[in-house]
Amino acid sequence: MDEKLKVAIEAALRAGEEILKIYHKDFNVEFKNDKSPLTEADLESNKIIVDYLQTTNIPIISEENKQIDYGVRKNWKQCWIVDPIDGTKEFIKKNGEFTVNIALVENGATKIGIIYVPVTKELYYTNSKSTKAFKTIINDGQNLEEILCSEDDLLEPSFGKSSKIKVVGSRSHMNQDTLDFVETLKNNGKDVEIVSKGSSLKFCLVAEGKADVYPRFAPTMEWDTAAGQAICEAAGLKVIDQKTNKPMLYNRENLLNNYFLVTK
């Protein structure tokens, strides 16, 4: 296993342990300038992950770190992109649908992606040495080297195996752009079903064949999507920027993503 992948997975698992300690007790919620929620779990997870990743001597972009000026970042050939808790609102609701996201980016393209679900202990990840993506359940005391990258754990998208098109979106709060996308599918004679999940698990639904397409026509940041894109691309899917009509790139001057589409 690639050493950087191992370090990143260990960081995600360790952060997950601390997140759950806070999840299972009463905790305070603060709000950042952009009105997004922040908990002590976000900060503790960030500290753990940064401590692990700093051993690789690769710079880090994290939602909970002070952002570094693009004049410095533009010279980075590699960087980590981290969301210590993706889905803080789900964390606060205690519905389990939150994740730890870690991605390694090289010259703007994703190379490694890790999405860990602390409540279910599901680990989605890419094998940096090949174009494959996996899902593994992590049990206490297991040797990572022995259980990771098993062919039995390969993620397999649906690639249109069913006549029904499963679209990732909100059941009750889809915006007009997403509704228009669904209506276009229906007008083309497709039977459409909406499937819903919190956080970066939306990417995972498509990567493991539980959904067919994920149209994201609402704001996201690089740390929301980098790990999910790496996993989807390794599974054979495309994550297309709807402005450039090309795969989304990272460590941009503006860390706010354009709308995108995850599809076969």
C-alpha cells in the first residue's frame, strides 16, 4: 500500500474515533461568518488529521485551517485537501450521515481519495497505485495492510444496468436547476427515482451503484468534493465541471466549485 494512502487512512480512522466521542455526548454548536455550523468535533478532527498529514511534508488545504494565499498555493505540485467533518449539519442532527474527507491532489487532479463514515465504520478509498476504488468495513484491531484493497471490496457503479434512473438529490428541497435536470430525464422517457444522502456519501451512492447520476447545482467547496471525485473517477465515473465541461480541478484560486455532474 502506498505510504501516503496509509497515513491518510490512519488519520481518518483516528479522527473518526474522536468525532464519535463527541457525537455521543452533548456538545455546543457555534456558527462561522458564512453561517455554517462548527462544533468541537470539527476542530478536534482537523487537529488530528493535520498532525498525521504533516508527516508527509505535503501542504494542506482544510476547511478549518486559515486559507493560504493563492500566490503561494499556485506553486504547489501536490497538496492534501481535507474536510474534517463533511456534513456538520448531519452530525448535529445525529443521523450518522457525516464523513471525514481526505484527498491528495497533484497538479490539480485528484490522486487519492478517502471518505470515512465514523458511525458505520465504512471506508471508501482509492488505491493510488491503480485505477480502482474500494469500500471496506473497519473493525477494531484489524491490520490495515491485510484487509485493504481486496478485490471483493471493489466499487462497481451501475452504468445503466436498470431501466430506472436513480438521481441523487434532496427529496424535499431540490432547487430549480435540479428539478429541471430531472424533468429533462423524464421528457426523454426515463423513469426517475430520487435517492438522498447527506455529505459526500452522495458521491459514494453513485460509486457503489446505488444511484446512477449526481447533479450538484448548488454551492460546494473543494474540500466537499475532492475525495468523492477521486473515488468516483477510480471507479470509472466522471465528475464534470458544468462551466468548463471538463473534469473538476483543484487548488484553484477560487476554492468555490462550479456546479458539477457525476455520471458514467
